[in-house]
Amino acid sequence: MTNSAPDPPPTLKAAEEKFSTFLASQEYPKTICWLTPDDLLVDSKTHHWIRVRPNAATHAEQRYAKGLEGKLGIELRAICATQAETFASVFVPEDDLDAQYHLMGLGLKCTCPVKRYSTSTVRNPLKWLALCLRYRQGRNVRDLFE
């Protein structure tokens, strides 16, 4: 599902409010946790494993600021969700062609997958390492962020 707004809000915090409202309308949790591609693994049964890290919010703020500077549009993209949290990323097109390819307008675009996959969070670094060794060669999760 997709929802667009004409102008992106001046801060990620303000954009989160719009995104949260959109997520609730799609029956996703309104609590947003930001991800980087290194924080996600997907196993062969499409179960999503999330490494929760506090610095992911800083990365999202930097991406959002880059999107404001580029004036090519910004997409807040839900990747997956647990019962309580939606895990999302900030997508910013590289150039006009990339923006066209991703059907971007100049404003804020909010998206979420129609199909929801089971999702688990991992806080233990040893468990994350074991999951990486097991699933890192699986599905290319970078596609979910581009």
C-alpha cells in the first residue's frame, strides 16, 4: 500500500507522525523502529529477524535530511512488523531516473507491504551472530531497502 503527501515535513519526527497514521490505517503497529540493511535477516521461510540497535534512528535521520536536500522525494517504507512495532527504512532516490523508477513524487511517500511476514527481534549479540552465519547467504535483503 502507498500514500503520498505533497511536501515532506521538515524533520523525520514530523514525518513519523504522518507515517504512523498511515501504518495504523493499514493495521500495522504505530510504533516505528528504524532499520538499516545490516539489521535484517530473512530465512528460507521468509521469517524476518531484526537486530534492534539504537543508532538506526540516527541513520534514518541522516537519510531523511539527505532526502530533503536532494528534493527528489522521500519514502518511509515499512519492511515488517511484530505485534507491537513496525520496522521501517528511509529511502531516498539517487537521481531523477531512480526517482522515476521508484514512482517517487517530490513529497513524502509512505508504503507498507500488503503481506505481513512473521518477525522476531534479536537483542543478544551471540544469537545475532549465529543467525548471520546461518542466514546471511539467503535472500538479499538489500532489495527491501532500494
